[in-house]
Amino acid sequence: MNVEEEVERLKEEIKRLGHLQPDGSYKVTFGVLFHDDKCANIFEALVGTLRAAKKRKFLNYDGELLLQGVHDNVEITLKPPPVAET
């Protein structure tokens, strides 16, 4: 799986595990993602995939490097899809 495919899978998993916000975004904590069995099986390098998605501006979270345990409560926000212009 290439980076683009992993980022798309990550977006799906954040939607599955996260909570929909009024603005159309989804929020989930790093700990929920990290400890989820399905995510553990999909992503060999979850932190790397998170960084790639953040770099591509699909999601946002505080900090650069998230570590299990230390950053379990860090909120990850999947940004809402862009609104199509008419």
C-alpha cells in the first residue's frame, strides 16, 4: 500500500472511530486509534501515516510526533471535505 492509499484508509478509520462534529469534521484521540485492533492490523507505521495526512492538510493535531501513552489524549481532527463551488 502506498502513502496515498494509507492516508485514505486512515481517513476511513478516523470516521469509523471518531465523532462527527457540527462543522463536518471528525475527532478522535490518538489513543483510540493506536489501541484499535483493526488500525493496528492496517497500519504498520500509524505515526508516519498521521504525519503524511497532516502534511497533506487532511487532518490536524498538536505536535509533530505522537507517542503511545504520552499522547493518548491528543485530539486528531479530520477536516471536513471541501465544499464544491457551483
